[in-house]
Amino acid sequence: MTTGTMDESASARVGGLRAWIVWFLGANAFFYAFFERAAPSVMVDQLMGAFAAGAGVVGNLAALYLYIYALLQLPVGLLLDRWGPQKLLASGMEIAGLGVATFALADNIWVAYAGRLAIGAGSAVGFISALTLAAHWQPPHRFGLFSGMTMGYAMVGGFLAQGPLGALVESYGWRDPLLVTAVWGVVLAALIWLVVRDRPDGRPVQRTGNQSLGRSLVQAMSLGHNWVLAIYGLVISGPFLAYGLLWGVPHMMLVYGIERDTAGFSASLMTIGFAIGGPLGGFLSDYFRRRKLPLIFASLLSLVLWATMLYAPTLPLPVYQVLLFLVGLFGGSMILVIALGRELSPPSIGGAVTGFVNGAFVGGGALLQPIIGIVLDWVWDGTVSADGGVPVYTPANYDTALVIIPVASGIGFLLSLLMRESHCRPVGE
């Protein structure tokens, strides 16, 4: 991880107003990334119609963002240790904004694929860069809190990409609202370039040690606890990304017979819960100086809630909505695996560790989103809608396809029992 000696005046600015502005712009990059990640959830049927595609193709279209995002987490983490967050954030938001425009204007599935890949590639820098800015600009004891706040704020982007965006998609179609957000990404890139600096003293980042990029990565991946944390992140975030950000809206529209905007609002309750649970979990973890226990509770409660929602007798919609909120609230603590990984690992590879663990987080959605779509197509009976030839799936089809969600949560609970405790302090050697 990057370090450097700051003079007294620079140190005094750590945690001040400028520090909050810098963090806020960095967090807005992740906010934007999460908005674009969640956006396909309220346009699944329209994407099927626009590209004459089934659930498997649309699942892959949405997950392309996650494929490239997860793949780039390792090099992004390493490059942050060498180049700093300002350049990566500004260029990333520019690429993401252009990718959104490409996706919105696509006239065939291959151009849409290219757009989603560009969105994912540009967005890949958001979360780790925001955390790096928090590490540089805020006191060390606040890192858990700012990790949760960064994730929680991004969940607001997920909320806007569901209920509110769903209403716009219902009224204007899916292309025009996305074009507006493309402009948003380009403007954000300019603001980051003009305002954000890597550190309070204004100097660029400095390397610590002489390790190559490859050696930092190998060292991060050679530590067993990082694999436990990474796989935990994969199986706990996967259900949230797969259901909350893609398949939950069409599933609820089918099971409850509700409109797109209502289903989008219901799905967004998960992101609202996450927006509260992330910062709250980070604060409580820092306060009680425990990382492992919140992660155990997050996975156990996720398992119970998912099993109840998906496989108990059909619940009244308000009850289902409450449970969606609770999944996000309790699951928000999953973000602590990143803080725990950094604390258990040598400081010189902090960026590599963050990239590795965060890549697994996103990899959960990259795996589960298309798997659920493929299973839906596999059990589909061939029925299509009369008005657009869009595949029509049944509640039983979804029962089969969604079973992977509680299974993944159960695996996460078992992994949480194997974690080491850091007591919120660096213990890596």
C-alpha cells in the first residue's frame, strides 16, 4: 500500500473538510458504477425484446460488466499502489460514460456486449480508489467506517437504478434514460480530475518496497486467509448481485403480479438496507474491535432470510419487502472482509489484497447472474409472449433457478467460522 511522510500542516488536513470532499467524489465514482451495475434489472424484458434474446443471453449481457470488473480488480489494486487514485478514477469514469452511451445506442447484441464491457472496465477503479482515498485522507481508525460508508453510498445508486429508473424505463424506454447517465459519467470524470488529489500534501503516491506487480499479487494470493475471505465475499455478495440487481424484478413481477416500478422499488429495499448496514456494520466493528463476529452473523442471517423468502409459502408482499430490506441490512457487514484482509496482510501489498478480495465480491454476481438465466432457459417450456415473442417463465422455473442463492449463503456461513480475527489492527507481517 502507498505511504509517505507528511508534514504537520498536511497531517492537520487529514479528516478535514477537503478530505470529505475528496472522499465524496471518490465515493461518487463507485455510486455511478453501482448505478450502472444495477440498471439492467428494470429492463430485462425490454432487453430481451430489443435483442431477440432469452434469459441466458440477458444474464450474460448484464454479467459482462461483472466479468471485466472482477478481472480488473487485481491489476487495479496493484496500479493504485504505484500510480494513485486520481488518474485511475478520472480515466475510469470517462471510459464508463462512453460505454454507457455505446450500450444505449446499440442496434445489435454484439455492440451491447461491447458497451457493457466498457462500463465494467471503467467502473472497476471506483471502489478500490475510493477506499485508497479514504486511507490517505482519513485517520486510520476510521477505515472500517469509511469502507462501510463508501459501500452504503453506492447502494443509493443501486436504489436509484431500480424503483426510480424503472419508472423512467416504463415511460421512456430503456435507451434515453441511459444516455442521460452517460453524460453524468463524463462530467464526474472532469470533476475528479480537477478536484481530487492522491494525498493531503498534494504529492503523488510513492511506492513502498521494490516488489514487482507480479510478486505483490503472488504474495497476496499465497496467504490462505485471503482465499477464505475472497470466497466468502463471492458467495455472500453473489445472491445480492444476482437477485437484487437482475432477477429479483422479473421474479416479483411474476409472483406478485406487480408493475415494474413497484418491483424495482421492492428490489431497491435490499440496497437501502445495504446502505444502512454497511456503515453501521463498519462502525460497530470498529467500536467493538471485532471483524469475525459480524461476518458470521451476516452469513447466517442471509441464509435464513433467503431460504424464508424464496421457499416458504408465498408471503404477503409487505412482509417480503421487509425481508428484502433485512437481507441488505445484515448483509452489509460483508464489506468487512476487505478491512480484515488488509489487516491480516503485510501493508506493502494492501492494494493487491483489496483487489483480490473485491474481485471475488463482484465475481459472485458474474457467476450467479448467468447461471440463474441459463437454468431458467433450461427448465423453460418454450412459451413466449404474444406481443413481443419474449420468453415467459413460470414461478416453478424460478424456484429451480434460484435454489443456488441459499446454497451460496450456507457456504459463506461455513467459511466465516474459519476466519482469523484481527481485532481491527494490522497484524500482517
